[in-house]
Amino acid sequence: MPNLNIEPALSVAGTRGIFLNAAEAQFDSRVQRKILALASMVTELPFVSEVVPGVNSLLVVYESRKQGAITLMKQLSQLWVEAPDTEIEGRVFEIPVFYGGARGEDLADCAVHCGVSIEEFVRIHSEGEYRVACLGAMPGFPYLTGLDSRLTIARRSTPRLSLVGGSVTIGGSHAGVTPCTAPSGWHVIGHTDTPLFDSSAAVAALLKPGDRIRFVSKGIES
């Protein structure tokens, strides 16, 4: 269990940013809940223009003409102490997944690595409930917690230079879905036609931190 009383590291990020890093040896969901609570609290500050939650971290963009960096760091430290680690309710999304096949080519190898059949791997993956810890790496990409520990597998030693959008992936203790074609070191186990990012939409990203995801199996392709 993480020490939630730790003092997070604070550093200046450019001329208008403060970066708060609460990460320890590895990701922890309780720390992430405090990060999301802190993000909500900091958004209310009048001189803050943007907050960007990361993996156990938070970037705060502020109006430097209205607030000094040292003063803001002191405020963030105090707010961190006050921030609860309660779960955000979030919205629930069901994402249909076609497992395996040409767009899920790592499924068989992942199953072998985890010591289960392909069918059992798909069952475990699709029965879990996942939460969006944060968005990052590319527009709309969700870092999902909740991956069953039986499916944990280190990321690929050689990343792919191009993984198509809609790829359902796992990497380390996280799951994800790629919103667009991009390089990736995660293992691809299936694909979905659910769009996660649309730059022309009023709200470009489908998901936001705190949302819950349920993957619905639409079959295993050969």
C-alpha cells in the first residue's frame, strides 16, 4: 500500500507550468485518485488555465503574471494534503472488441506467456472493469487500470512503428485502446470500431479520467 502522506516532488515546467510528481516505484490507483481529486480542486483556482493529469502526476498551467511559481507550489502542497483518495464515479462505456486476427496478432503469444488458453485470456480480459487513470501519449489515449494481474506482461522489447487506430492493447499492468495510428510498444490483442478521438467534435476525446470501461467480446478471429 502506498504512503499517501508522501510529499510530492514539485518542479517548474517552462514559464507557465508546475509539475507535481507523486509517483513512487510503480503506478498506484490510490495515488491516482488523489491526483484526479487534486486536479478538480486546482481547476477552481482563478489563475490556473489548464490541468493535465498524468500517471501519478499532474501538470498545472497557470497565468504567471497573476501568481508566482513558489507561491503556487506551496498551494499545491497544501491541496495535496487535503485531496481525498475517493473513487470518482465516472461514466460507463461498453467497448465491443474483436479479439485476435490480423488486428490482434499478439493475442496467442500473450496467452502462452500468461499460461492460459486464448479463450481463457479473452474471458479474463473481457470480464474486467477498467478505469481511465489519465489520457496521454497521443490524443484521447486512455491509460486503463483494472487489468487482471494474470494478464500482466511487460511491454514489447521492440515497439511497432505503426499500430492502427482502434487497437486494443495491454502493456505492463495497464490496458489501453489506441485512438489513432501511431507507434506503440504495447501488445495488441484485438480491435474495436469505437472512435475515441474526433478533432472535429465539440468534445474531441470520448473518454476522460475516472470513466469506467467494459470490453464486450464480439468473438475471436483467426
